[in-house]
Amino acid sequence: MAVAIVAILAILVIGTFTRQIVKGNDAKRKANLDRIKVAVEEYEKDKNCYPLTVTCPTDAGIGSYLKNVPCDPVTGTPYFYEPEPLKTCPSWFRMYAGLQNTDDPSLLPGIGPGGAYNYYVSSPNASIPVPQAPFDFYACKSHVCTPIEWDPVNGAQCDPNYQNVSDCYGDCPTSEDCVPQW
């Protein structure tokens, strides 16, 4: 009987501890996005447009505003930065993260490329992102990871393409844009 009580208490403690770790990681994600947003806004004040890319851990573009751009505290990957598409001098941006705590009141599920994110920060003039259905394929267009169409006969709309939005985003700042296949 005593062993059962100890086991139940241990499960409760571990569950509570795990939940607090998730909340802590989400708080770190939110703080990271806020720090990056401040740096990007300062960049915009000086350059009169937003940067085309923002990556971690360092970014030459915003380096003088934020020397060490933070990455996701769990995965170590960059947050997804979305500047105004098809502009060499973007007038707005959004930056997305995936929070783990599904009870967080600030969640907006299914936003960002492929509907893969649930939290964002943005410039004041960016519209609220609309939740999207998940896409299965992504490609770099104007150095921005973008959902692309899949045709059962012809395959992916362009090449190279990615099934994982994180892989696509990681390659877009340095890779050539996809080549249309159909």
C-alpha cells in the first residue's frame, strides 16, 4: 500500500515538473521572439525596411542590433521569419514559433507556412496570420520557405522541395530558389 502511494505521488510530481518545464520553454520562446522583434524593429528604423532573413545563432544582417540571435530552446532551430513576400525591401514581417503548452491562451493554432505554428510576433502593420491547412511540401521562393502544391501525376510543383518546413527554412537563406517542374 505504501509503495502504491509513493508511486502515485511520484507520478504527480513528475507530471507537474514536466508541465513546468514545458511552460518555462514556452516563456523562453516568447521572450526570444520579443527580443528578436525589438532588434528587427531597430533595424527597420535605420534601414527603412525589414531584413530579408533572420537566423540563429548569429545573423550578420541584424548583428549590430542583436549579436546572438536566440534559437528555439528545445530544438536549437531558428524561429520561422516571414518578411513581406516578393519584396527586396519588406515593409512588414512575422516571426513564428511552436508553443508546447496547448492551454496557453495566446495560441493561434495552424498559422504560418503549412499551418505548422501556433504563436507569432510581427511588425505593427502586418495582418494577423490566417490558420491554414497543413501542406505536405515546401520550397524556397525569393529565399522564403513557401508551401507548394503536389500533383499526384507530376509530383511537386518545383524542385528542390522539402517535406519538413524546418529543413526548407534552414536552406532558404543560402539556397537558390526552386525551379518550376510543371
